[in-house]
Amino acid sequence: MVIQRPQIPQDLAISCNVGEIISELMESGYDIENYQFKNGIFDCTSYSAMLFFNKCIFEKCTFNKSNNSHIFENTVFKDCDLNGMDFTDAGFNSVEFINCNMTGTNMTRAKLHDVTINECSLRYSIFSNADFTRVSIQKSNLSNCYIWEATQKDLFFSECNLTSAELAGTMLKGIDFTTSDIDGLLLRGPELKGVIVNEFQALALSKILGIIIK
């Protein structure tokens, strides 16, 4: 699987005034492009219109918990606090999340294309009806997360904690869980067709299917 990484130029304008920059660009009719926001606070309640971010870096920024159904392309979130953020219907294209707190993040119906999530906390996050296309999640905690009725093409997990995650209605064909912890995984059964697991995981999953092994 080849993931298109964010294409970000070297000479970004650096600012901590996220809201001020966004307001100025919106008034001028421009999208938010070529900025590195550091140690800023993103108050989404100030913007009713959908925003388009391209070629941006958010570093050590804090996002409030309001709705943020905006479009992010060629964007990096690094060391950000996205705890409880509502990304319902948002779009992520060529985006990286690195060491971010995404606990309780709501990505219902979000579109994640060419996305990398590395060393993030995604506990209790929600991905109901989300669309995963070429998404790699590595060394992240997804315990008690909800991935209901999602669609996926090339969804990859590596060394993740998926303890008690709920994946009901999400077809898992081709997904390799062998390096991840899937203890207590909750699903209906048909989702397991074509999934890749090790022998110990297969034994645990057999209980979901009502199989008795003697």
C-alpha cells in the first residue's frame, strides 16, 4: 500500500494566531494555505462556513470541542490536543496525525484518504459510517473505539491497541491484526471474512462465531 504523504513546502508562514489568520483569509476570499500554526487555539465556533486547509502544519495546537466539518489536504497535525473534537462529515486527504490526543474524537461519516495516524490516543473515538481509503494507523490506542458500518479499502493497523473496539458492520477483509491487541473485539461475525489474524487471535475470535474447540 502506497500512501500519498502531505506535500508541504519548506517556507511556511509561522503563526500562533490561528483564529486571526483564518478570519483575515476568509474575509479576503482565500483558503488557508502554506501556514504553520504553533501553540495556537482553534476555536471552530467562530466559523459557520466550511473551511479548506491545504499545505498546513498544526503543531502543539489545541482545538475546541465544537463541530469542525472542514476539509484538510496536505496537512500535518503534530502534538495537538484534539480531545473530544467533532470532525463529523470532515474530509482528510494526504494528512498525518503524529502523537496527538484524539480521545473521544468524532469522525462520523468522515472521509479519510491517504491518511497516516502514528502514536496517537484514539480511545473512545467514533468512526461510524466513515470512509477509509489507504489509511495506516500505527502504534496507537484505539481501545473502546467505535468503527460501525464503515467502508474500507487498504486500512492498515500496526502495533495498535484495539481492546474492546466495536467494529460491527465494518467488513475486515484483508486487514492484518497480527501485530495488534484485539482482545474483546466486538462485532457480529460476518465482518471477519478474509481478516488476517494469528492463531491465538483466531482462537479468541472463534467464540464470537460460537465455535467450540476441543
